Amino acid sequence: MTADPILSVRDLKVRFSTEDGVVKAVDGLSFDLAKGRTLCIVGESGSGKSVSSLAILGLHNPEKTTVSGEIVFEGTELVGAKESRLQQLRGKRISMIFQDPLTSLSPYYTVGEQIAETYRKHTGATKKRAKQRAVEMLTKVGIPQPERRVDDYPHQFSGGMRQRAMIAIALCCDPDLLIADEPTTALDVTVQAQILDLLRELQSEFGTAIILITHDMGVVAQMAEDVLVMYAGRCVERGTVREVLKTPRHPYSWGLLSSIPHLAGDVDLPLVPVRGTPPSLIDVPPGCPFSPRCDFASRVPGELCTTERPALEPSDGHGSACHLSTSDKEFIFTDEIQQRLG
């Protein structure tokens, strides 16, 4: 991370009001992102990954959602900003690739019209120039015969091509920040690799900062420079990709890594999934929210795990939010976890 990040998030909290109670979807999230770098936010479904990204764009319903904390993008505070200001930033300075392109793209307009609409809104270009830009972007993202496919509708594209079209829309105005929410979900592994390679190439060309939301640790290893692990709306571990994947410090990170197969690992070693289920975000357990599922909570003296919320320590660099001592973390990882990982 640099001293002057393009995006700085501090103590972000997102609350949803429901009939059953208040959902604490994001509960005190903080991170920085530098220009040209990729931050992967990883965690199970329901951990708050997508909700935090939507908060950056101001896409929550203000009547049912409370957003507090700070989201500073290139010196501009986004929390509480006027809708007109957010609309100026969305699509031009900050863009998002949504999880399901088929439902995110309008079925009533051609792919080219949807790219051109974004470009015209933010640049004031003519219809002719906007269509030229649409063809240029389809070419950049690897759509064959872009001059012809620009007039096709989303249903005429394959899943991988629709995802490429979404990337073309997101990048048509050369944004400074790109948020990609599970961009390879439901795609076969070959197309996944193509999409990730495309994101890297376009980032290299435009110098775009990327927030990549995923639960796939393979994608993290391939794309990330920095990693933030979320659980129950909170950051439980943060560091460079090498630190988090090679020497993880939080039991939840150990569980995520232990539950995936490794090509170079021992085929006879069983996968060890994280036991139990994520907590309700309406009634988050006191203390450490992961403690009911943690295999190592008994090694913490007293009742710290069930009564006191662990702080993210150290506050900079490779940090984790866990009551285990540093020596215990190192011993457990060396003695038990590395054997699981093969």
C-alpha cells in the first residue's frame, strides 16, 4: 500500500433494516487501495464482500440502508455524497463488473447500444463516435467480428462473451477504479483464465486499480497483490498475497486454504472444510464471530473468544484479528496446518 491511496475506506458499516431485525452486513471495514494494484476481497457467501463494494458506488437503497464511516476516493468523500455527484463518478471514474452479466445487461438493447450509452453519458460524444468506441472496446476485450457483434443482443452472446461485454462497458471511459464482483462465476475454467488474463492486460494498459471480489482462492493466487479476508462483515486478515497464502495467521484463512484441493499436494490427504455455518448477521455472536466454528478457540485462555472482539493486529502490514498469541499461531500453522495443505 502507498501513502496516497486512490481509495481509502475507514470503519465502513452497512446496516439493513428488515422485519426480523437489523442486518449488520458490513461491520467496521477498513482498507486502502493504491493506483494500479489489485486487492482481492475473499470470503464465504454472506461475508459482506459485495455489500461493501455496492457501498463504494452508493448503490444501496437509502430508505432501508444505513451507511456510515468513510469512503474517500481521490480526495472525495463518498459516504453521504449527493446522488448527482455519485452519478458523475459511476461508469467514468469508478466502474463495476457485476456478478451475473445476463441479468445486468438489458435484454431490450444491443450490446453496442449499452456500451455507447455509458460513453455518451460521460463524454458527450456523438452517436457515431459512441458506436465507434463500442466497436473499439469489443475489439479490446476479444469479441470476434466486433463490427457485426456490436449490433447483437445479450442473449446472442455466450456466457464468456457476455462477461467480456460487461468488461467493455465498465472500461469504456477508462476508469481509475474497477470493482469486479465474482467475474468468473459460472464460467468454465478455460474461459475463467481468459477473463482473468484480459483483466490483467487491461489493467496494465490503463493503470486501473482493481477490487476483485471472489471466494476462489485460485483466483486470488493468480490475480491479487493484496488480500483482505472477510468474515461476518469484518476483516479478519489482511496482507500481501504471498503473506496470506503462504503464512496465513487466522484460523478462518487456514480453513479456507485447507478446504481446497492442491495439484501438487498428497492425493491421499483429505480436504478439511470449515465446520459449521456462517453466523446470522442479525444476531452476530459476541466476541470473535468465528469462535463457534474455530478449532483452536480452546487454546485461548479465559473467555476472550466469546466476550471480546479481537482487533486487527498489527494495524498495518500483515495483520489478523484473532486472540491466539503470535507464538501459538506460528506453532499451529507449522505443526498442523501445513500438513493439511500438503
